[in-house]
Amino acid sequence: MEQVKTIVSATSGEATELLHPLNPDDFVGTLRDEAARALGVGLKQMKLIVGSVELKDDSCTLREALGGRRITYLLTSAAVAYKENVKVVEDAQDAYKVCKTIEFPEPSDPPLNVNMMPIIIGDPDSIPQECR
């Protein structure tokens, strides 16, 4: 068995080149990762197909899973694939909640310019007096 360098759409027949070719001893899960990365989609959207069977066991090697057959993919929509990860709030009023209002001091004249000043978190003495 040769390296897997591309993955083919089961619907359009279009081939997509993987960013990193995979060896027969690599795992199906690695192919799923690489294919999702190459296509710019989420892992849960990737359905890997060999013949007419979906590969669900990511822990077997490509040699075991493919047995010399061609692998294709189907994509499911993100809305379907990630439905369980989205919580819809029925009585939602706003997308955020104001917890506290903060007032910032007026800028100094001339303006203070601080770039990557090293400080120690929790130690106010590590901040120069003019920057406090």
C-alpha cells in the first residue's frame, strides 16, 4: 500500500491534497485530522468512507481499514455535526451581560507609551511609579 496523499469527495469526485502524506501504518484518526485541516472543516463534519462503509474507528491503521481500497469523504454541515455543542436559550435578551462598569483615567500629556514592560503579576512594586 502506498502513502495516502489525497482524499476524494464521495459526491463530486474532486481530490484534495493532504498537507502531510500519510503512511499505511498511520491511524484513521490521523487521516481524519489531516483531511479536516486540508478542507478547512471541523473534525465532526468529516465522514470517511471505504466502499459503502463509514470508518468510525480512528484507532485502526490505514492498512487495516483500507485493505487496498480507495477512501472517500462526505461532509456534514456544521449545524448538524455540532448541534449537541450549541445551547439555544429560549428567553435570551442579550448576547452579553454587564457585570461592572470601569472608568479609565484621561490620557497623560504627553501620552505614556509602554511596550512590553516586564512586570511581576501581583507585585505592584514591579511597575514603575510613573506607570501606575
